[in-house]
Amino acid sequence: MRLRANELKTRASEAGVSVEQLAEAVTRDGLVGDKAVSAVKNWMGGKGYPKCTKSDIEAMANTVGCLPKDIAKFTSSVNNHRGSPKKAKLVADMIRGKSFEEANNMLAFSTKRAAVSIHKALKAAAADAEQLGADPSSVFVSEITVDRGQHIKRFRPKDRGRAHPILKRTSHITLSVQERS
């Protein structure tokens, strides 16, 4: 689960809640006083440091007067998928911006290898959203990125004792869903 910074800013300004009040709500071990204020400012600026936890998002949502699903996006990732990023991006582009049901059906019937991993990530992110009360019919794929992973290095023997390298590519897939407002 990740925080949507713009949504938190608008909801806090509408409710008249200051950064200091949000910092008091998220106070925990390691986040006290100035560190909490700095963390809330970072989160409102779109930065991810320090890591914003589920309890932090719930505390800020209660302070602002909304549900956690309103200021959060639900993220799932698959690391080291055994397939090239170029091929996985084709599947990612296919479902970006689609509703959960539509993306789920597209991935279930796709013949691409990356569709299996992306389907797992989609179901995991949707399950997280459903746990916090998001309506499954209004959940959509808001963000999906495919990044390059490590190469698995292999060698093919060739004539006269030579060896030619083979690079088996991997990719990291990150998928986020959120509820339509």
C-alpha cells in the first residue's frame, strides 16, 4: 500500500488539518516530534522516505476524516520475472488504465508468458484493496511499470574451444490499483 500524496494534500486542506496534526497522528517508534513532521512533509511531497506503513496511512485517514482507501493506492510487485522487460511491457501496456474485471479477463486468456506473473500481482493488489473496503467493481489499474532485472549469464560452447555468452534477461514488475472516485 502506498500513499497518494496529491489526494492527501487536498483532503487535508479541505478538512483544515495541518502538517503538525498529521505528524501527531503518525507518531510511533522512530517517528517522534520533528522527525514525524519531516516524514509527513516528505510523504505529502511524493517522496517515499521514511517508508509510509499501513498504520500511518490509517492514522492520517482518520485525522483527515476519510477512509484509508481514499488516500492510498494498493501496490504489488513481482521481482526477477524470467522474461525480458521488452516482452513484459507489451502485456503491461495492454492492461494499463483498465478496470480490474477487464484486466483480469485479458490476462487470463493471454498467451504471453509475462501475463501469468502480472496476473498474480493484479490479484494480490486487488485483494489488499478489498481488505480495506474498496469496491471491487470500481478498482482499476492505475500504474504498472516494468523495470530491468539482473541478467542470468550462460555460455554456449563453440568451435575451437570458444564460448559465446547468452544473457537471459529478467524483469521487475510493479502494479498499483486504486478505486475510482
